[in-house]
Amino acid sequence: MSKNFNFWFLSSFLISLIVIIPILTVFSSFFENTSNYFDILKKTFLFEYTFNSLILLISVLTFTFLIGTGSAYLVSFYQFPLSNFFKWALILSFAVPPYIYAYSLTAFFENYGTAFTILKNLFGEANYNKHIPKFDGMLGSILSLSFSLFGYVYILTRASFLYQSQNLIDLGKNLGFSNFKSFYSVILPSARPAIVAGLSLVAMETLAEFGAVDFFSINTLTTGIYNSWIAFDDLAFANQLSFFLLLFIFALFLLENLSRKKAKYHFNSRGGFKQKKKLKLSNNKSFFAFLFCFLIFFLSFLFPLGQMLYWTIKFPENLIGLNASTLFFNTLYLVILSSSILIIFSLISNYGNRVSKNKILNILSTLSISGYAIPGVILAIAFITFIVWIDENMIQSIGFLSVKKIFIGSIFGLVIVYFIRFYSLAFNGIKSGYEKINIYVDESAYLLGYSKRKTFMNIHVPFLRNSLLFVSILVSLEIIRELPIALILRPFNFETFATTAYISASEDLLEAAAVPSLFLIVIAAIFIMITSKYILRDTND
Amino acid sequence: MIKNFFEINNVTFAIGGKDRVNDVNIKIEQEGDIICILGPSGIGKTTILRTIAGLEKINKGQIILKNKIISSKQIHVEPEKRNIALSFQENSLFPHYTIDKNIHLGLKKKQLSNKNIDSKEIIKILNLQDVLNKYPHQISAGESQRASLARSLISQPDLLLLDEPLSNVDQSFKEDIQVSLKQILKNNKITTIVVTHDSYEAFYLGSKCALILDNEVKQYDDPYNVYHFPNSIQVVNFLNRGILIPAKVTGGDSLENEDLGIIKGKFIKHYPTGSNVQLLLQPEDLEHDDDSNLKLEVVDRKFRGTNFIYTLRTPSNKLIPVAVHTHHWEQHEVNEKFGIKRPIQLEHIVCF
């Protein structure tokens, strides 16, 4: 065997292969026969699914663009009360998953909900219900998704603004542009790649969203996939719908990848980078800037947090009834197990790619990191399809006992699918750390007598420790919030904060959903606060 | 018995499947010799060093160090198992270690060596005392390069490979380091291959120079011969220290050019009388004489410290360089006439 096929190459190859299995499964099952459900759906709901997905996508993109770039612009270029606080506080919105936002919206605006209680306390008994607007259905889904996801646009756009050359802005002023004209014709176009990258992430998350749209009973392609499997037990059709949705997502993924390449160029061009002077706003403008940022912070974080806290206090029996410690340990168990596996394998795979310099491996890893673009529902179903196929066609046919139970409805299976889902996040996070290590560093190590293993352990791992910490927290944050994979693949009686909140909410017990939701928000917020310095990447700002 | 300390026998150096330098033959006879590889950027000099270090493989020929084949089509000793150090042109310091730690990592390989280099001395010579506690990102490119050089030296290798070792070092500091470096290498008998595109650096450091042009080693000789007896027009053009003018061989020690007349000297290669040749004229070949009746027009004058290099136009429109000591009392301006001493007598005649 050639020396090129060493341990590192084989490990990376195997890891990448495991990750692309679901994509291959979805692709191959596109050609399978399905039950009648397919015909029924084709005649009736397919149009509705696609239409709803598109409406949701366009609205969320518009809304996240407006609030994401607007807030990024204000905190990057201006000084106003609490502008430094908003700079990082706005990313706390990531702590609130769309489905919990949806519970909060409903809890606040529903008949006899929190809004009703406030009005009653302020103005006395009356029938306020008909005057309180209802944010449910499509509107509720749009708001829930937008306030949870605008952070992607905010973070990337703000980073792009941060590295925008002061010269460019000075040039605008020199040409006599007003602040608005400078923003519109100089600042915004040069941040375009970052904005597109942010919006692409929002788009992928929107198309993959399950919890919030399911809660508001909006039929999208994702809920269609879930229902075709759960209600009609038609895996083949679920996979076909998945393939259809994947086409959408791959188009977006491609767009995101292309724009990220440009964004990278943008980030690297630091020549002539000067720290921008932030403009101090006059009183009126300062107030509006503050109000804008405060409203976003309030609506995206304080409002759901407050609502969940209020209900937890109002219905303390739910707190007592909830086995919080079990949920906490279950969540922690999943987080530690999954993120450790993700970090270790992503690290090995990254190093394997680095030392192997093999084209096939390169293509395979590029394909394998598309896992993040594939909705959790699809991944879970593709995984089940694959296991069932292997079990029926290979394991049982040669006389062995079924292995389905080992993978489906077990922690093992759940962790594998988490691994596939979040592999790209871990892989890319570690890769960006690796990009800071010049290849000559490795070669110097070899020439100093270090073996590949020793170079990895003694040089790379210590250097990457900050990146590893950051990536593990990021991955943990995703796992804590993740819903559909846990719902589909968790073992019987194994609940996390996310699944408990979902189950209570789907049984119309929103008050009971508040406690696990509150725990989830608080834990996620702590994680975000720990990593905010890395996420914002601007210690000198 | 060791025949040659180091040998490259008929090796084609390639990177990414693309041949860069073909059929190279270089020998270093004695331990402690320094040779230089000279050539334009992008020609494959670094590829040669990387291959010798074991970072690239070969498909043809063999590389032998201390009588042991370290690279051939069948054999490839891994880089960590060759006692060869390579100091990269680019920053190759370990980013999470201080400069001090980085440099002393070189000591790990010391047990493989019988040499005895004092790390404190190296640090002092390379002027790194003030940056020892800093991290690589906190120091300049020149300091990184010196630190990398120190690390390679301290590892006391059998063979030291230096890739443009002083390209980022300040000019004012460069000559001092060149002197000290040569001293350390000689005193400790460290066999070294230096890659550079700076011919003066190569001529100073190397006891032999390999010139790589057009994907092959054009000349491998001592610096004096490379400069004064270039073996091809490509070498002349690369060194850019002279021009070729047409001449006709008129005898065993003379030739004639239509503008300069009879030129006398010792041919380094025999040419039959009457043959037409291209004569190499270097700036030192012609002498200035204000009283001469052979006058040429000045088209340019470059001040080079110890001398001026005048560029003169001949009647047949050739441009000839002539060096004149800067203390020469009369300076000639552009468009003025400039006298050439007659008869023209050259130390040696190089023709193509």
C-alpha cells in the first residue's frame, strides 16, 4: 500500500464518507416508488408547501436584512447611549430558537394571554381580546424566524463594516455625500458579500425550520417531509420531498459559498486599514439609534426571556413538576458526547486533509461539509432510511439479528446524526484556526524530528486550543437548541429541554413549555456570552 | 570511506507532478563546504531544497548524504529521519511558542550530531537577545527570519539548507550577518546549501555556485569562474554584468570589433582565426583614458559607491558598460564623449 494511504488519509476519508451518506441516500431514493400519498399530495398540497416555503423565505430574508444591516450599521459607525452594550447584546438573540419565540408570541398575544393580563391590570376588566393583534400563522412564523435569525446578518455585516477602510468612507465624504448617501452608495455595496453570506445562512435555516412553522400549523416543505413520514409512514416520499428541498438549499449553499469567497478576500484586504472614528450622534438622532437597537434587543431577547420567566413565576407548579435535573443532565450528556466526538473527528479530518493533499479527499470533504445545509428532519429520515436498507438488505439477509435498535431510537444514532448535521460547523471552525498555521510550520516540525502524530499533538492541538473551545461552545449551542433530530431519533423517555418544551407546546400546554424554554434560553445565553469575544472578533474595537 | 559528503545524481526535481529542474548533478566533496544555488525567482530553487529535505519525492536519480541514499525512486527517508535542517524564506516559527522556545526546539535534534554550537552565541550573533520573550506575531519579518535561521543552526544538522536566508534582513545589518554566518558554518563544519537570487550573496558565501536557468543547472563552478568565465550566453544574461559584442578572431591572442578595433588577451577557449564570435565585455574590462582618441558617447552614468558605471554608445549603436573609480577627478555627463584606453588588453577573452 502506498504511503499516501496512511492513518490520517484513511481516517479523513472515512469521516467524510459517513457524513455524505444521508445526501447519497436522499439522492438515490428519489427514484423509488412511493405510496398513494404522493399522488394525493401532488394534486393537493405540494403547491401549498412550496408556496408557503417561498413566502416564508422571502419575508424572513427581507426582515432580517433590514434589522440585521440596520443595527450593524448603527453600532459600527456611530456612538449613542449603550452602543457598546448593543454591540454584543444583539447576538443574544441566538439564545432563543424560533420555536421558543413562537411560544412567546402566542403566549403574549393569545386570548387571555399576557397582553390581556397587562391591560386588565392597567385598565381593569374588559374584553380586550378583540383589540389585541394576533401574531400567529404565517406572520407569527415570519416574526419568530426573523428575530431568531437576524443575528447571522448582523454578525457578518458588522465584521465587514469593521474592516471597511476608513479611506473609502473618507472618499465618500470628500465627494460630498451625506451620511445616508455614503451608506447607500459606498458602505453597503462593499459589505455586499458579507450581507449575502449572512442572508444565505438565514435562508438555509428558514427552509430547514421545523419547530416554529409546525407550531403555527404552516405547511412548508420541511413539515411536509415530517408529516409524510410520521402520518403516512412513507419514507420514500419523504425522501423525494427532501430531494426537492435540497435543490433549493444547494442553490443557496452555492450562492453562500461564492459570496463567502469574496468576503474572505474582503477580510484579507487589510492594507491601509485604519480604525474608524465613530461619529457621535446628535440628541435626536442618538435617541432614534438607541430606540432602534433597543427595540431589536428587546423584541429578540428580552421579550421571549421575560415571557418565559413570567410564566415560570406565574405557574411555579410547572417548575416543581419538571424534572429539571434529569433534563439538564440529558442535555449535558448529549452536548458533551456529541461535541467531543465532533471536535475530535473534525480535528483528525482537518489534519488528514492537510497532510494528505489528496484531490479525492478534498472533493469528499467539500461535499461532506454541506451537511449543515440539510435540514435536521431530512438528515434524520435519511439516516433511518439508510439503516433500514442496510439492515434489511445486508445484515438480516445474511442471517444476523436486526441492528435497527442500535441506531434508531438510541443515543448512539442521535449522536451520529448530530455529528453529520454539525460536522461542517466544527470542521470549518477548526479549518479557520488551521488557516492561521502556515504549512511551513508543519514542515519545520518534521525537519526538527517531529513525526506527523507528534506535530499534530505537540504543535497543532496546543495552538488550536482557543479555536477548539470556541467551536465546541458553538456546537454545544446548536445541540441545545436543536429540535427535529432529537424528536425523531431520541430514545424512549429520553427528553431534553428542547423536546420537553416542544411536547408541552404541541399539547397546548404553553405554560408548561415555559420552564424548559427558560432553562434553554439561559444556558444558551451563558454560552453566547462566553464566546461573544470570538464571535464578534474585534478586541481592538 | 565517504567518497563525497553529499551528492545529487541525475535527479529531476518536480513539484505537483510538474518537472522544475532536470537532470541535476551536484556534489559536495568535503563536510563543511558551502555551496549556493543561484537563479531567477520561480525557477525551482526552493523545490530543490524541499526535495533534499525530504518534503518532496523524486522519480529519477538519487540523493546521497554521507554515503546513504536518502531519496530515489524507491527510497524516501522521511524528513524527520534525515538530519537535515531547512530554514524557510517564509515565517515558519511555531506561533504559540516564544522566540526563545522556538529557537531551542532546535536542540532536540542535537543528540544526532557531534557538533558543538553554543546557542547563546548564535542568538548574540543574530542579534535576537531583545526578542527572546516575544511571540512570532510580535516581531518583524527580518527578526522571524533570523530566529528561524538560529533554530536551524542550533539543531546542528548534517546538512543545512537555507532558502533566501537574509532576504528580509535590513541592508545595513545584512553584511555583518553574512560574515558571522559564514564564520559559524565554517568553524562548526556545517555543510550548507544556500538558495539565493542575489549573486553577490552567493559569491560571498559559497565555495561553489550552481546556476539554474532554463530548467537545468547551467553552470556549477566556483564563484570566480562563474563570474569571469560564464559558460553560456544565458549565464551572462542572468548575471547582467556585461554585454556581448560581435567580433572576428584575428589570431591566437586577438580579435577585432568594428567600433573598438583590435582587442588583445588570452582566449579561454580556442577559436579558429577568421571565425565570427560574440565577445563578452564586462564593466572592468575596458579602461578609461581621457587622452585616448577612441571616444564613445555617454548615455548613462550610475553611481555605485566605489565606482561609476558608465554606459557608452558605440558608432554601431551597441551599449557598453565601463567601470571608473569614483575618485577619478573628471566626471563625464550624459552626451559627453568618453575616452577608452588603447590598445585594449583584456585579462581573458570569453567568447560564444
